[in-house]
Amino acid sequence: MECRESRLLIHEFLDGDIDELANRRLQEHLWSCSECRRHKHELQKTIALVQSTSHVHAPADFTQRVLAQLPAPTKMNLVSLWLKRHPFIAAAAVFLLLMTSSLVASWFESDQMLQVSSNDFDQLQVDRQRKVVVVPEGAVVTGDLIVRNGSVEVQGTVEGNVVAIDGKVFTASTAQIAGDVESIEAIIDWIWYQLKNIGNDLLPFAP
Amino acid sequence: MEFVEKRLTQRAKRGDREAFAELVEIYKDKIFQLAYRMTGNRQEAEDIAQETFLRVFANLHSYDESYKFSTWIYRIATNLCIDRSRKKRPDFSLDQEAEGTEGLDWYSRLSSNDKTPEQAVMTQELQDTVQGALSQLSPKYRSIMILRYIEDLSLQEISAVLQLPITTIKTRIHRGREALRNKLRFM
């Protein structure tokens, strides 16, 4: 083996990725070549010297000084921190937010089409031009009658509530309405109506 | 250890400053040491180490958790060190002069425990020689030698830190060793 090759193998040896055959050849060469042997020894001593440099430590107050330089926590961070500390209030707030937003959304989502919800469509007369739903005289509507984007004219009998959303409820002298009559025109009324419904569902014995 | 670090980085990512402080505690000596060996100057090393942690904090959101945290922070610190040495090459020699006086106080404090003054001075001289030999390497070789033999990283880790192929790392380590040998062989 030539010394040039040996020098390369010495480095592979020092990196610990020399294969067995090459290692054996290197050792044989080193045995016979004092120059390469010294070279290897010097390299190993160099590594030992670098490794033996004393370990320096960061100053004692290093961490405090780093933390002092951090940017102030943003509002967002503060809010999320507060929420983490008050999980129940956070949950209640989220609930309220979702509920009102869904109510508001359900108000705006509806377009200007006349919408009628009832169990007995065949009993109703719908005048799409005037946007009026008529319960004719003698007709009997079981259950609630809810009309959206239009008015209701009741001449017959409704065995439930009559609700007109964005419209009015007209009752003729012949009208018989078992439940409540409500006309809802503003968004606040709409929300109030929904809340009342939720309340009624939750508290079945409420008057 | 790696599991703990992963937890800490996840918490720090979410803005938890206590977790970040723990990460600083774990890495401050390693990073300070790297910067000190790169610059040979305590004050500069501290500046670089501080800057490293501030950058870690500012960029936590972009830290990819599939890599080791140590790889990432070593990369930030090494880049900062190399940038600095590029900027201040003109007064490099001045730095080396200042180094001796600055280091003295530090080392004498370190080695004052159980050594006679004579031994302490010997050690000090040796330390200075090694530091001097390191300083004469160009930053790209110096950083690799420090990461390998002072920070004790494997070749694979160094390759990940510097984002260079492992063959390049090996070549540079070979040359770096030869260069250091030329400076230190007579010690």
C-alpha cells in the first residue's frame, strides 16, 4: 500500500467507517511505515486536544435575559390564556355565540319566497301575487300554521298557533284559532320567538 | 429525552412561555459553547446564543416536528455564527488578541478548583492554542469540527444540521483534521 492511500484510510478509520479488509491492509501498512504511524498518532492527538477543551457554560442569568427580550404576548395570546383558565365561561360563550349566529343566519338565509308550513295544505288557499295565505271559511287546519314572507288571513279554524314571519295575521270574525297568533317582523322578534320556543321545549311545564 | 423535547416544543408552539424557557435551559450551554468556540469571544458568543433563541421563538410556528429539535436549533446557531464571521472578517486578528485577556478570567475561574496555579496556566495555554487553531480554520470547516468534536454530533446529524450531503461532511472533516494537526502536532 502506498502512503497516499494509507492517509485516506486513516481518515476513514477515524470516522469509524472503514471496512474490515481495508482496515487489515491499513494496519499492516502502519506496522511497516513509521511516517504514517506518526501521522495517525498526530491526528488522534489533535482530536483528543479539541475534545479536551473545557466545557464553557452560558451565564447564570442567560434564560431570564432571553425571556425578557421576547416580544410581549399579543392580545390573541392573552385571550387564549384567559380562556384556558376559565374553561366553563369559555364553553358558555361559545355556546351563546353559536346559537345567536345560527338564529341570525336562519333569518337571513331565507329568501323572499312565500313559505308555508302546515299539516293541511289542501285546506289552504295560497295567493302568491298578494303573498297571502287564506284559511277559508269552514276549513279546519290541524296543528300550527306558519307563513314566512307573507300574511295570513284566517276565516276558518286553526287548531294551533298562527305565525306570520315578515307578515301580518288577519283574523275574520268567523275565525277560530286555538293557539296563539303572532306576527314577526323584525329580527329581534325572530330571535325572541326562537328563544321562546327553545324555552318552551326545555321547560314543558312553563305556563 | 426526545419525547420530553417534543412535548416542550409542542407547548412552546402554542405560545407557552414556560415550555420555551425549559427548552432554553436544555440548550443554552450547548449553543453558547458552539458560539464561543466559533467566535472565541464570550460577549459575542452570548449575543449569538441569545439571538439564536429569539429566532427559535419567532420561528417556532415553522418548525417541522418530523426533524429533531436539536438539528433545527444547531442549524440556526451555526448559520448565525457563520454570518457573523463573514461580516467581521476585516478585524478578525484584533479579536484574537482580545481573546486571551477575555478568556483568562473565565478559564481561571473554571479550573481554579483542584489545580495548582501552574497546572491551571498550562491548561490555559493549551486551551488558547486549541482555540487559536480552531479560529484559523475557515468558518465552514470550523463549524464542522466543533459540531463533531466539541458538541459530539454524529456525521449524520451534522449532515442534517448543515443540509449538506454526508460525503461533503466527511471531506471537510478530513481536511479540517489535517489543518488542525498542522497547528497542534507539536503540542
